[in-house]
Amino acid sequence: MKNVISRRSFLKAAGIIGASAALAACGGSASSAVSGSAASSEAASSEAASSEAAQVLSTTDALRIAGLKGPTTMGLVNLLSMEADGTAAMDYDLQLYGAADEIVPLLMKGELDMAAIPANLAATLYQKTNGGIQAVAVNTLGVLYVVEKGDTVHSFADLKGRTILSTGKGTTPEYVLRYLLRKNGIDPDKDVKIEYYSEASEVTAQMAATKKDAIAVLPQPYVTAAQMKDSSLRVVLDLTREWNKVCDTQLITGVTVVRTAYAEEHPEEVINFLKDYQKSVDAANDDLDGTAALCEEVGVVAKAAIAKKALPKCNIVYRIGDEMKADVNAYLQVLYDASPAAVGGKLPDANFYYTEATVAKRVQKAFQRLVNSLK
């Protein structure tokens, strides 16, 4: 019985063959490129070859990526508008969750390909999965603030003896708060009471129900949302600024991770994603109206007006490669020194950081797909 190749498979095969031929022109036969002997010829013409392969590979199934409500996903939402207007390199299935512990099992079971999660959680998952995930980008820097309904807090010292509402038990908000409390001479287990809630919206609701003197640690854009509802709410401490007073590393809220198996099997898709992601982050910082509208539409932020006002305060970034590694390494070291459990018991090794596959590897995977499509 003959194998039937769909029009999509045919176009994909033609593109793969074209990419392989172009690569061969750079320094050897297509077979030698697949075997790895052409790995050294990764210059301009090799880049052109990989771009051609990227175009045909963009017809694969949508990349499944998860994010949390809040700042770490605000840099992702423009992927959807890019997909809609045909400027994205591939299709995206963006899934939104209220808490990181909802995302973790989906990643571990292979039901997600990527996710935007707290940096220390990424390190912990790397240990638990024996290298099953990798960090591909830093997506958000510091976004945490201490807010008060009242006028009693003017420094960290004023937090002593108080109850603090917060999200993120076991993730960035908890570890940052505890670290800064200790650095300011306050025992987080004895001198304050910290009450944790699963979502920032629960914290803001609790603050609204409290008549006075409520204190909370909130991320943007929830700080902005709370202040728009209650003008008496004050931002009393910028935790990024407080971090910089006692630490010479960069405060990092979130990273975007990929399943290692996905990155190995789909190197072209990861490269295409990163190119699209950089454009999406640029739009989040430059096109406030468009991004804010998408944030409301997707459910990342309740209202576009809130998102627009909060976006400039969210420190949304796109940092990859050596810059990502340096920032994340230093940040995780601070957390590890404070509490090894914060990063999963030990610091992740160099394989925790994604590196782009060689052209030879990418062409090898493309040929494997061609062979599989003909079976």
C-alpha cells in the first residue's frame, strides 16, 4: 500500500530538502551536515538555510505554553496578535493559570511544552525532573511592592509585629520577603505573621474587607488594580529598590522554561519562539494600548485600563543566553545561601540553561521528520 503524503507534508518535505541543500552549499553534502561534520559552517548562508527550514516547520502543531495571571504573562500576550495577523513564525496555544502549582504537573507529564514560572521554581523543577526542563529566557525582573491601607509603615522596621498578606508561598514572593526581612533584622518566623493566599486577587479582596492598617506584598499589576479601587492604599516599599540596598544581584521574578525533550526534538520551533517572543516583549513595552487590550481579552489582567497603567512598572524583559545565565545564577545563589530549599536543595548546573542547537542538529531533526512523514 502506498504512503499518502498530505499537501502540508509535501511542502514541509520540499522545504527541508531545500534547507539541507543550502546547508550543503556552505561546506559539504547534506548527509555530512546531518552527521555533524558541517557544524563549523554556521555563518550567514547557514542562517539562511535555517530560516528556510523555519518557515516550513511553522506548520506543525501549536506550541503549548502556560503562564500565570500577572506580569510574567504580559510579555507573552502579543504572540496571539502576531499569530492572528500572520507575522508569527508558528502557532501558539497560550494557557492561563492562577497558581504555579497548577502548571507544574502539566509540564512534568508533557502536556505543556513551555511555561513562564518563578525563577526559583524553575530551578527546583530542574532538580526534581533530573534535568527535564531548561530556562530559555528571563521574562520579568522585580515587580513586588509592600502596600498598606493606612499610614503606619515607612520602613522595613515598621513591619515588625505586624501581619502581612501575600501570595506565592514557596515561590518568589515568599523568598524575597523572607530574605529582605532577615536583612533588615526581622525574624520572618517570630517577628511577623505572614498569611499566604493562592492568588493576588484574594489578597486585594482581603485588604478591601479590612477597615484599616492592612499590609500586603503584591505584584504589579495588582498594586495598580488595588489602588484604582481604593485611593487610600499606599505603596510603602518597593522591594526591588530594597533588594538593591542589600544585594548586588538582579532581582528576578520569572523565567520562561522549555521541556528539555521538546527542545531536543523541536530545535527549530524553540528558535522561532524566541524570535517571536522578543517581538512580543518589545510590543509589551512599546505598544501599551494594544498589549493592555490583549491582557484584558486573555484574562491576564481584569481591565485594559489597569494593564496600561501597570505595564511600565512591571519590568518585562527578554534576556537570553549568557546574560540570562549570569543574572539567574547570581539570583539563585542568593536564595540558596538564604535557604537551599528555595532552589530545590542545590544550585542547578550549566545544563539548566538552554543553548541554541547547531545547524547540523537542526537539519538532522528536519530529516528525521521527513522520514517519519513518509512512513
